[in-house]
Amino acid sequence: QSDLAASGGGLVHTGGSARLSCAVPGFTLADYAVGWFRQAPGLEREGIAQITGGGSTNYPDSVKGRFTISRDNPKNTVYLQMNSLKPEDTAVYYCNAKPGNYWGKGTLVTVSS
């Protein structure tokens, strides 16, 4: 198994959309729960989406209805589609796989007002 790698961040206007990708080479996604987390300046890292090995998803209220997590098993990639972005969504976004608690480098998303 290799390190995870998140990508797709950048500058987005309020109300816009972005899609993040998390490459998870060497993992069998059906055996792992993969989650997206974010950390804004001065704040603690928070979980914002998770997809279990069985394909179940869950989200906190702060992003429910706006963010969607999905995965492509043959490509070993997990996605986070983010819509209706707000300035408070500005953060570094990370992906994580469990069991094993694997983390990847984050990708910065900046939402301009």
C-alpha cells in the first residue's frame, strides 16, 4: 500500500463547485473506509464525508446535501464532489483510509466571497 494523494483543490467562487480526488494505490477499496477531512486555519481537523467498504456514505450536517463522496474501485480513487461552496468551506482537504489510519497530503480549497 502506498500513501494516499489528494488533488483537485484550487480557487473557487462562492456558489461554485469543485471535485477532489484521492488516489489510493494498492488498496482494495471494498476493504477500507475512506474519509475526507478538512482543516481550516486555527481550527481542528473535521471529518466531512466517509464511504465504507460496503459503499455506505455519511456526512455531517455542515456539508450534507452539498458534498457527495463516491469511489471508482478499478481506478482506486475516491472523489468528493463539492457544490454550492461557501467561504467557510475554505480549508486544506485530506483523505484517510481505515483500517490502518493512512493519510495523504492535503489539497487546499479556497472559496472566495
